[in-house]
Amino acid sequence: MEDPLHAGSIDEKLERIAEMLRAIADEEPWVRRRLTELRASGAYADPFEAADPLVSVVIPTYRGFESLRDVSLPSVLGQTHRNLEVLVVGDAAPPETAEVVRAFADERLRFHNLAVRGPYSDDSDRAWLVAGSPPYNAGVASARGLWIAPLADDDAFTPDHVEVLLEAARARRLEFVYSKLRAHLSSSASSRPGWASSACRVRSTTPGSRSWS
């Protein structure tokens, strides 16, 4: 099946892209007004002033139940900041995923499995860019925490990851904070440092592994 974005002439492709950009631009004034309203509301101060804020860690997953079991969940449940809810959301994940979550027997863990995966592009490169977005969005929608911390099922937090980012964000009243990461490319390769694109943000009312420090 041909990807509709790539079908047709150059002019037709450009028109479809322009249509998508117009749709995004049309929403921008509403988004800005909504953000202004949120910042003016009484609840806006809660993430910064609550004594022990609940942090929602959202982990989308598909077939990564083994790394979920061995890498991501142990690192989250071992955080020095203990007031967490951990939302594992399956992208039509196999039954083993539910078994992994249940085996931890931790009341902070919740699992929900979407009935349908994606949908994603048939182009594997394009699909990779957005893979996991539907389960991640579903996790954010059901989150109860004042802060959201995303994590992939094959990545790990260092033990004080949430605590350190939370302290920095609350001290300076930052809505979004992120951290360095270290990528472990293989069992024989040396680790490579880099930067994370996200790590912890205020909750809005609307191959290898990586360690997040």
C-alpha cells in the first residue's frame, strides 16, 4: 500500500504538506490562549508548591516486554522520589506484557493495552519517527500526576533522575526540564554521552539502551 503522503506529483505532494501546515497554524492561537489561561489559573502553582508531587512516568511499549522487565521498570520503581505512578501502555502489546507488569506486584504500576496498534505508515523509517505516539498519548491522558516523565521500554533512569529534575524544575519554576543521556550501543562498545530531548514536564490539564541521568 502506497503512503498517501508520497503519492502523486511534486505539486500534489507540496499541496498536501501545505494543507497539514495550515491545520497546525490554525490551532496555534488557541494553543497560546489555552497556555495563557493555564498559567493564570490557581492550579498552575500546584506542581511547584505541592509538598510531595505525584510524578506520572509514561512508558509506551509494543514487543519490548523483556526490556520492560529487565531495564525500564526496575529503574523507575527504584527511584529516590517515591511518589510515582507508572503507566505502561501497550501498542496492542502481546500478553507477556501484562504478565511482566503483574509480576512486579507494585501498586504504583498500571497497565492498559490498546486494542489496535498505530496506525503507522508502511514506510518503516517514517513509522519509526512516530512509533509509540498513540500509547504515549493515551498514558498522558489518563495520568494523575502533576508532572509527566516519559520513558521508553528499553531505556533506564538513573536512581535519582526524577528527584534531581524535579528539584531543578521546582526551584526555578520551569515547566520543562531534561537531562543528559548515555547510550550503550552494544555489550562491547563504550558508552556515548548525549542529550535527551525530554525528561520531565508539567502535566497539562487538557536498538541498545539508554541511561538517563
